[in-house]
Amino acid sequence: MNAPKTAIIVAGPTCSGKSALALDLARAFDGTVINADSMQVYSDLRILTARPDAADEAAVPHRLYGVLDAAQPGSVAWWREEALREMKAACDAGRIPILCGGTGMYLRALTDGLVEVPDPGEVARTEARALADEIGPAALHARLEAVDPETAASLRPNDTQRIARAWEVWRGTGYGLFWWRSQPGLPAAPYRFVSVQLDPPRDELRHAINERFGLMLQQGAMDEVRRLVARDLSPALPAMRAHGVPELCAVLRGEETMEAAKAAAVLATGRYTRRQATWFRHHALGKQDDAMISLRRHTLSTQLSEREYEKIENFISNRVDVRAIPS
């Protein structure tokens, strides 16, 4: 039996420096950077999702960035299949796959496996989106609670995207997401994972978020949102809920000033990064018997130490059991 190949994970909250670190690692280890962020998959949102720029993409191969139209909702199952394909292509080319992103469920679909939920069909999808628009997430959550209480209990009543997804699954398959997730699913990816998890201080992260949103506005974020609004897409679509999009839409409708919208977007992003950081602290990306190691960085600096690079290199080459090496 062939030994499993190695992949690197760079994970952490939004604005913690993942892209820069992944680029450095790709240069150091001949890697291909593969997007693991649920918003950076959308072609319409280069600026507001802070996708790598053209220079970075030219420096090393980048995959799964800007590959979906905003009208197409992505999913964990879709991303997992695409990521596995790109990981294999990287290995076939003699390169190290480097998964980079802050969507924990995407990454765990690789390291831990995934329950495969059948496609509920377009009729159920259309119904769920229409109901979410018509009666709002709280009312749809109440309806879900009546037919699928286990799934409803795991969702926040204002989470339009996940509530609509849960409703479409129940309507289209006859079973709720809670039931499907208890069934046997797809196995963990056949790779050895080394994980670098970024966890910078809250005050540093808040300052970085504020600075970056200001830069996004200078780079044309408003025009990006204006083009989205012109398409008259459902507000329940993931791309329409990306950080900054709802707030700038309110500016275009004349409901908010730019100053208030920026403050609201920065606040919402900060709250999201707090949930991300908590999630990553409590969910290991992989299992101990997968020969996985984890390097945690408690600073916004993305420069790894010589010792950390050596540890990753030893892991990749499988020269020693790096779990025995102190960080």
C-alpha cells in the first residue's frame, strides 16, 4: 500500500494573515495554494473577500479562487470534491497541496470526512429561497422547528442561509440535516496533514479588519457591490451575505451613510472572527493517529521561525516523527 501524501493547512480567522503565510509556504515547499474559504470561491467578490491579487497568483499556483458565479451557492460537498481533485493534480505535478482558508467545515470535510447529503433538487431549493425572502429567517426557522426540531435546534433563527439549506434538504429528501449527519459518510482524505493555525490577539485583529475594510473601499468595493445589486440576486445567496455586501447594499438604497456602513461591516466581521477563532480552538483539524501536527501562531506576523519551517520540512519528508519535536 502506498504511503499517504502530505498536505499543509493554513487556517484561522478572517484577516489573520493566512494568504500571505500560504504564499510563503508555497514558495518554500513548491506548493499549490488551494482556497478553503467559502466566500473566496465567488468570482464577483475579489475585493470584498480579499482574494490573492494577480501578482500573488502569478508567483505560485492558486486554485479554487473565483471559480463560482454569485448566483451559484457553494457547498461543503462541492468544495470537498473540487479540493480533492486539485490536491491530486498538485501531487501529480510534484507540488505540495496547501489548503488556505477560514471555513472550518470545509477543512474538516477533508481531515475528518463528510456525510454526503443527496441533492434535494431545484424545486426544493427554489421553495426554500422564496420562503426565506417572503417570510424571513425567523419564521422559516419556526416552520423548520415543527418538522425537523433536531436540526432547528442547531441553527440561529437569523441565519438565513443555513435555515434555507435545512428547509430544502427536508423538503427535497424527506429527512432533516440532523438525520443525514448521523449516517455513514465519505471518509477522510487520504493525506497526512500538517496544520498551521493562526490565532492573533483580538485587539490586533480588530485593528487589521478596520484597516483592511478602508482599503477595500479605496480599491472599489462599492462598485463590486453595485454590480451585484444590478443582477437582482436573491439576498439569501451566500455571496449576497459576504461581509460588507449587506452593509454597502444599504448605502446604495440610501438607508445608511458610508461611515455607518463601514462601522457595521467592521463590527460584523469582528464578531465573525471571534466565532471562527473559538471554532478552531475547539475543533482539531485531523486526528492524532493521522500523524498530524499543529503549529499555533498568536501574532499577526506571518513569518514562521526557522525551527517551524524545519518541523514542516521534516514532516513532509517523513524523516522523523515530528510530533516528538517541541514547537
